[in-house]
Amino acid sequence: MTEEKLSFQAEVSKLLHIVTHSLYSNKEIFLRELISNASDACDKLRYEAQTDSSLLDGDSDFKISLSLDKEAKILTIADNGIGMNHDDLINNLGTIAKSGTEAFLKAAEESGKSDVNLIGQFGVGFYSSFMVAEEVVVTTRKAGEDKAWSWTSNGEGDYVIGDATRDGHGTTIQLKMREDQSEFLEDHRLRHIVKTYSDHISIPIELKGEEDETLNSASAIWTRSQSDVSEEQYKEFYHHVAHAFDEPWLTLHNRVEGVIEYTNLLFIPGSRPMDLFTPERKNHLKLYVNRVFITDDCDEVIPQYLRFVRGVVDSGDLPLNVSREMLQHNPVLAKIKAGLTKKILGELKKKAEKDTEGYVTFWENFGAVMKEGIYEDFAHKQDCLALARFKSTQDDDWVSLAQYVERMKEGQDQIFYISGDDIDALKKSPQLEGFKAKGVEVLFMTDPIDEFWIPGVGAFEEKQFQSITKGGADLSKIKKDGESDEDAKEESADKDGVDRLCAAFKAVLGDSVQEVRSTDRLTDSAVCLVAGEGAMDRNLQRMLKQHGQAVPDDAPILELNPTHSLIKKLVDLSADGTTPTIDDAAHLLLDQARIIEGETIPDMTAFAHRMTSAMEKGLV
């Protein structure tokens, strides 16, 4: 027999150490995970056999079997599903980079423990076997292939792959139980676990003995009426279909009848799946045709911005032999997608109205993804806008756009916002000063997608979105609470002097700035940078540059605060024309504004020299 000794991927070794050597109060979940994997393997073969019946090799009666050898302390879980070959064993059991292992380890370290919820959240259920077993032996043969393989490991760092023999396709997993885990070698314990966690599995789960005993109902849970399914059964089915351990936040189970008929059992997770922001943006709804699994990777079932939804959709109006290529242009599936989208958004609207606190939890988990719908889904753009929530300068609570518009100030006709990736940095932005002084609420846009949907939407309830970091943000029409018209005109500096200073600064700075001008958006800071009204938002410029995108090289506008003591002093000094002091001040203030924006100063040496010179002259 040929054997090959291989090492686990480094991250897997660390994860296995956590799983094996940590104590869990719910170790029985290992059986649920192995049964769930076996069920998936049978579903996959059933689908593949629709186009190649020879893969079944005369064995189309799918089942999962459990058997015990108490004397040898071995628990065996076997299925006649699709099986694995040599490469599958390495990819599926030797490396799990795609399952977010690195993020799992980071989360475990930060929490100071490796709790069982993390294992499910990161999709590494197979490795829970090592919580109870000192050795795991996998014997498997892929459908359509003659060669069988074995995979053996004690979970310490290495595994061995070798030749094996197996009658028929499928996978057999043998667990050599640890001395203190003998409870899982008892018939009654296995019955209880299967009934509790896996009763919904639509494939029979048999316990081998003198007489084989079927332990589960073996009926698809989504085909039952809601009144026949308990909350606990819904939860366990969610754990199975989502390969998760958290609680579902929302469950949607209904049957649609009419021109097109389908049943859906959908779940919105209680926590954020780790693959939510992967570039592929894959959906994970399982599509069935008359309870026959078709695929769990189909963008035609649900929009990508709802990719966090888990569950199943089953329709008899699709052909059993439908290919993935045919799914892309199937009108039935297009109507199902439209119906599911409308249903999910409608239920989210109800939750937002009736359970504000719960909806906030949902939005904190999935809001950044939901905003993609504003940008991508024209038909449901307004629904997605209504569901959106934002942080603002008003308080720490989340606010809807409707709430923002309702509490706009007298004279305000725009929805003001500021964008960036760090809300704490945004709260300190000098551009906010004038808005805070007048009590004008500003929304914080901290998700990258914000830069794309806002220009496409333009307005909400006829109120235009306006970035406060652009020149078009005008505060002149808005009064402070209790402020009279005379009070609003009270702040008046030497306009001619400020204009003279702006011209001097522009002459010194040249093409580094598009314009230098006075502003009323500042109260405490001397200067700030803004983009021209028709120019690209500065945050979007930075974001695209970071990703190597070519962006227009638009110079910023430097705005001066005419009420600031430093600017007033410089106005007086500029009466004598451009001087070395004015020259240095112009460059220093521009560099200061860049620093506040989080940008790099082009010439650090020159900045240091000017700063030293300014300190020597006692300007500060």
C-alpha cells in the first residue's frame, strides 16, 4: 500500500490545536457536523447524476449510517454520496484557507477563548471531530472513479493519505474515541443527538444493529406547514443549511402559489458570515427542484446584496435536468428571484418598524452589503434607501433618511454628509465645525459603496445629497437656533484683506491648489481642503488611488477661516505684499490641511524647515 505523509496548512494546525485542547460544553455538535456534511455529499451526487446517471453505479438509495464498535471504541459515520479523490482530500481536509481560518484564529485570540460558535461561523465543522476522537480515519471513493483513498490523522500536525478499498462511492469516517468520550458510543446518546440536531435531514439516518433503525423523520422540513415545525427545528435546520452555530435573526417560511409555485425557507443570520465581503460575493441559497438538490451557487435565485441570506428554495416549475448555464436565462427563476427579493425587503421593513433595537443589530451586521442594493437594484432602490441607517453628528443612534429629513434645519434644503473609512477621524474633521456651530446634522458615510450609490441616487424626498467636503456645501441660508438675521451677519472680517491674502496664497502655492478662498464652514480651524463642486470627492480619490485606479488629478481648494486669529494676523502681514513669512505660512497651512485629511506631505524636509522657521519667528 502506498502512503503519503503530509503536513496540515500552518493555520489548520493552529486551529486543530485550539479545537483539540479546548474544553467545550457542547461537544455533541461534532456528530451534527459530520451528518450535515454527509447529507451535502448525497445532495451533490444526486444533482450530478441528473446529467450522468452512471455516477450512481446502481446505488441511488441515498442514506447515512451510524455504527458502533464499543470494544474498539470506534464510531463510524458512512454515506453513499459523491465521495472524494486524492486531490479532494488535500483540498477539503488538509487546507481550509477559503473557510477563513486566519480570521477564525484572530477572533479566537481576541476573545481569549475558542468558543463553539466560532467554529461554525468559520465553516470548519469537520475538525470538531477532534474534540472527541484521538484519531480520525476517512475512507472514500469518488463517484465515477474506481480508486479509493484513505486519510488518517490524530489532529496534531500531520495526516497520511494512502490507497484504500471501498465498495461503492461515498465516504466512511471512523472516529477512535478518546477515553473520556465513551458516552458517544451509546445507542441512546446517538438517538438523542440525531433527533435533536438532524431530524430535518431529508436523507434517512440509520443506526446499524441487529435491526437497522432509522433515527430521523427523513422529510424535507420546508415541505411541512409552519404549524408542524417548532422553533427548535427551524434553528437546527438553519445550523445545517448555513453550517453555522449562531441563532437565526429572522426566519421566513412560506409557499407561493399561482402562475409559478415555489416554497422557501430562508434565514437571516444573527451574526456576520466570514465570506460576506469576499470579491466573489457568492450567494448560498440552496436551490431544489421537487426536493432534488440542484445548486447552492446560483446568483439567479437572489440578488448579490442579499447574499447573507441562507436557506432553501424549492420549485416544481423548473426542469430536473436544468444546467447552471440554463439557470442564467430562465424566466421562471427570474420571477422567483423577484418574489423572494420583495418578500425579504418587505419583512425587513416590518422589523425596522416594530423592532428598532433588533433591526439595528441587523444593520450593523449587514448594512454595508444592503447598500449595494441602492447602487445595483434599480427596481428596489427606494426600498433599500428606506431601510438604510446612518450614524450622524446628532447623537450616537442610527438614523434613517426619513428621520434626517424630518429634523432638517430651517433654510436647509440639502442632506449633508461626510465620507471616510474612520468615523472617529471624521468626527474631528474641520469641515464639520460650521455645521456643528449651527446645529446642522451631518451623516457619516463610512462604507466604500457610499461613494458610488450617492451620485447615482442624487436625492431623497427631493433633498439633494451634498458632501460637506465639496465647494457646494452652503451654510449661509441656515441660521443657528434662535439666531436673528442681524446675528447671522455679525461675523464680518476685513473682506478686502482676506481676498488679498487668498490671492497671495494662490500666487505662492500655484498649481498645488485650484483656488484659495474664504469660508464660513470653519469655526476653530484656520484652514481646510475641499473639492470643487464638479470634482471627484476627495475620499473617493484616495480610495481609488489606494486600489491602483487612475483618477483625475484635480487640485483641491484651500479654504481660509477669516475669523481665526492666525488668518487675521496673516491678513495684516499681507498688506506689505508677498513676503517670506506669507510664503512659508501658505505652504505650512496647506500641509497642515493635508495632514488633517490623512494625506502624505509631498516634501517633508521643506515642511520641517518651514515649521522650524515659523517657531523661531514666534508666529505660533
